[in-house]
Amino acid sequence: MAYKTKEWRNEMRVTVDYNYMTANSLGDKGITDAELRAVKGKAEEAFNYVAANRGKDELFMGWTELPYNQDEIVADILATAKQVRKKFKYFVVLGIGGSALGPIMAFNALKHLHFNELPPKKRGGAPKFYVEDNVDPVRMQALLDVIVPEETCFNVISKSGATSETMTQFLIIADILEKKGLSLPEHMIFTTDASRGNLIKIDEKYGGKFKKYVLPDGVGGRFSELCPVGLLPAAVLGIDIKGMLAGAAYMDGLCSKPNIARNPALACAVLQYISMQQGKNINVLMPYSDNLKLIADWYCQLWAESLGKAVDYAGNTVNVGTTPVKSLGVTDQHSQVQLYIEGPYDKVITFISVEKYGCEMPIAHGCDDIPDVGFLGGHTMQELIQAENKATAYALMCAGRMNYTINMPEVNAFTLGQLMFMLELQTAYTGALLNINTFNQPGVENGKKATFALLGKKGYEAQKKEMDNAPSFDSKYIV
Ligand code: PA5
């Protein structure tokens, strides 16, 4: 495996360039060395907090150990993936939020961008892949229109087994399979809590016949891509899951010092923290790569659910969190960048740049008599996208707008593992800097309970009553 040599790992190292965040580039709009020095102690504390609590299930920090403690699980997943690839033509993930965003992000990052349209041979024998991350009936019908249930393996992913969306997807599919006389355990794999939750109860009803993977106790949904939640779908697709975990471990090693000059995740956290204190409320992630487009969706959940919190550990009402925004280079240069350059000074833009794209695409010569078009001929698309990436960062800098760049040597399993782990660590450090609980999601829980009440679930009668007594809608506000 390439990632086993030190030279290759060094070549594939993901780095962060934050020049355009600093006063050195931005003058009085940038962060000064004195401001960085002022948070040195706090940054060390945040680092120490994360280091001291690594692996603690009770704090939901089990994700820090995923790169190291899954040898047996990985072997089992690879064996299952082999069977799935042999037996099935379609693989469908049923799940939502943290149980869906990771699998679809890794699929998009590491597989062909039109994977499902490729003939089987070009898919390397992998089944067609779908992730149902919603309960829109049109989407479910669209899925049912393109899959053949007899030839489909469904991976039901839910830690709680109580998420209405996932269990709705499950009920619909289970009914279809049963009506066709198909065995549920033969067509479904559960990824869920080790011993609790409704998927475990369903499995018991079927005599323990479902193949099950454990979503470990100390791993929350949004930190779960490197456990069976993400590893099984990735392995079915033929993604090098050992490489992904090796990349995460490599990044963990790069982040082992409490010093921003020697820890890229801590550097990003400190930059986000200082800019937050200076009123930058919007955190844009803008990869210049279609393969990395969905890392922005995954990151938006990671950042928003982890850091949008009402109270801190001291019990103070803080209502913290910056709003993550997903963007895509170069596409959004023609949509959002005008706002980023001339709008309010309320954003930090994080670019993800790729040094070597998955293929070359030369731009043909032509229209030499039309200089506005002719100058493109003889370049490559890679040169163009990279030039536009640099130019946008430069233009933002010239306009006094904070931005920094995460550099990916190329997009592969090892670099994606690094990127994910760095963003997870960055989120954990930022939460520690803000002195909040990064790993709960009380706001989301309240929404779930309100849905239960609206649909008449037993035990939520009081909540339903409360909702019925809320101020009624005034028709004057309806147009
Ligand atoms: O990050 C999270 O914890 C959430 O997004 C969950 O992943 C999501 O709500 C799904 O929960 P569950 O896995 O219990 O079905």
C-alpha cells in the first residue's frame, strides 16, 4: 500500500496556508501576531482538553481512537463488502444526518462522478450506490423507480433506531421486501448501537439474523464517517478504507502539539475563534473540486451541530456558533463571490485546493482570431481551475477579506482521511475554546420531539398540547 512509505505520506501531506488571514497580508483587517500570541494560553488549554479526553465514551470522544482500534472490524467489513459486491447490483444507505452525509461525501470524493451510469465493469464490480438522506416522497419514489429490490442490499444506519426519517425509510422498504417474499436479514445490514435501540429490537424479532455493525458508544453521528457508518459503504464501493484510516492517523500525528505552528487543526480553530470574536459570523467552505463538493455538506453539519450552542459549560447563555456555508469553486465565483468580496465583513472563507486533479484535460486551440477565447487554448482545465482558485483568494485578500487555504496534494483515500480528521479536530478545539459541549445537539432533539408530538406518538401528548396552545397563526401575515 502506497501509504506505508514515509516518502509517499510526506508527499500526500495536507497543509494549511493562512497568510491571507493575517495583518501581514490584510493590514488592519487581518489578525496580528500579537492577537495570535494573546490566545496562545487558551489554545493550549483547548488542545489539552481534547488530548486529556481522547477516547472517552461518556464525553462522546470515542471518534479520536477510530484510526487505531478497528483492525478486526475492518477485516469483517472487507469480508462483508466482498459478499455484497458478489450478490447485489444496488447498495442503498437508509439514514439521515450523520448517518448519511459521510457515506455520500466519501462516495462523491473517491468514486467516478457519474459512477451509477458506468457499466458494471467500469464500476469495478461494485453495485450502484444511493443514499436516502431525506423523507421526501418524490425522492423515495425515484429510488424505487431505479432499483430492483431483489438485487438490492439496504444498509440501515441509525445509532438510536428512533429517528423518524430513517425508520420511515426502513418501514417502506421492509414492506416492499416482505410483499415480494424476500428475507429482510438477507437484504439488510444494520449499523447501530451495540445493545440499545429499535434496530436491535427488530433484529431480536428476527432471531438475531441481521448482519450488524456497531456505531460505538462514544461516537456521535457527525463524527462517525470513520467507523462502520462510513467504512462499510466505502468498502462496498471498493474504496481503500485502510488508506482512509491511515490518513486520519497521519493527520492525528501532525496535530499532536499544542502549538499552532505545529498543529494545522489547532491553527484553523484559533483562526476561526479569533475571527468569531471579531464579528465574523459566517464560515464558508469552498472546495475547488467537484469531488470535494460534498465535503462542504458534511462539514456544515459537523460545524453547525457541534458549535451552535445556547449555553457554555459554566452555565452562561452564550448563543455561540458561526454559520457554515457551502460553496463550490469555480461555480460559485459566478454566484456568491461578489458578496464575499463587496458585502459585509462578516465571513471567513476556507478554500480547499487540489494540487493534482484525477485527470488531465487539455484545452484545445481554437478561435485564435478572438483573443478573449484564443488565450485559453494550449492550457489545461487543471491550470484554469487552479488559476481561478488563486485569483479568487488574491482578490479577497486585496479587498481585505479573511481567507485561508487547505492544500490537498491530490484527492485519494489517504488525503480524504487526513482532511476529515483535521476538520473534526478543528471542530473539537473550537468547541473547547468556546467552552461549550461540542458533542450534544439539544436543539435537534427538540425538533425530533415536536415531530413525534405532531404525528401522535405515545408519550408526547403534553408536547402536543403545548404546541396546540402556541399563538395561533394570524391571517394578516399570510399573503
Ligand atoms: O450528528 C448527529 O448526531 C445527528 O445528525 C444524527 O446522526 C442524526 O440525527 C441521525 O441519528 P441516528 O443515527 O440516531 O438515526
